[in-house]
Amino acid sequence: MASLELAAPRVQRTVDPAVSKRFLMIINDAPYGSERPYNALRLALNLVKREGASVRLFLMGDGVLCARRGQKPPTGFYNVELMVRSLARRGEVAT
């Protein structure tokens, strides 16, 4: 039996890495239980400042508490709510 090869036209993709970068940050830890949400948000806030960068934030599990309004963190702690709000102002928000 002869093998049948289907030749699909090859599409040459030229992507300039400086033009568009897309990042997805997934946070599933509580805002003040560990430093993971803080570090993820810090990274996201710095990435969104780059030219042509797109940052999406996906909150799941305990991570949804990061976006809770009216947080009162203990003295000396970072306010995750303000970080999420700042990130949301710079990009698109899906609910």
C-alpha cells in the first residue's frame, strides 16, 4: 500500500520578539499566606511596563482573595489589593 502524504502549504511566521510578548500569571495562593502572590504581582507590574507586552492575571482558589476590596493588611505588609488594582488599570479586565 502506498503512503499518502498531504502537503499543506507552509506558512512562514515572522514574529519580532520585541513587538509582542504575552504573559499569563496564575495565582492560587492566599494574599498574605506566602509571598508567592506578592512576587507574581510584582513581576506582572514590571512586565506590563514593557513595550508590546501583554499581561493576563488568572486568580483561582484562594488567589481570588487578592482582588478583594477593603483589605487591611497587617502593619508592614504590602497591600495586594492595590497591586491588583494597579495592574487592572493598565490592561484588560475579564470577569
